[in-house]
Amino acid sequence: GLARLLSLEPYHVEVLPIAVSCLLLAVAFQRTFALYLAFAFSVLVALVQPDPMSHFVVLMGGTAVGIMVLDSVRSRTKLITVGFYCALTYAG
């Protein structure tokens, strides 16, 4: 329902809830837990898309890069840098 509504052309806003929730989990808990949930969320959202494999690769790839870069948050600059890396991965 909601994933299909958010993924309408040309915006593909389904990236936003997955990235934000998994990055928050990476800060609050461990990065491996956030990666497991990123995998689960990406699979669930990709299954309702017309081309599920390409959507899964984009969702999981961008979120995984953000989680891996987010090792410790000592300043706001780190969060901006992580957001920049996520955006580059999602756009590429």
C-alpha cells in the first residue's frame, strides 16, 4: 500500500523512510542490527515494485553505504557527510 504509493514516478520517495529508520537504528543500536533491518525493509519494499531486483539493489546499496560510514557521531558534520554519501550512492 504505502510503499507503492511512495514509489510513483519520478520521485521514488520510498528511499527516505528506509534510509532514515536504518540510520537511526545504526546510531541507537549496533550497525549489524541496522543492516539486517535494512535488508528486510528493502526486500519488502522491492517486492511490490514492477522490477524488484533493481529496486532492491538501489535501496540496500544506498542504505548499507550510509550505515557503514556512520561509525561514530561526534559532530553534526559527520551526519552531513553520511547524508552526502547516501545521496551519491542512491543517485549513482
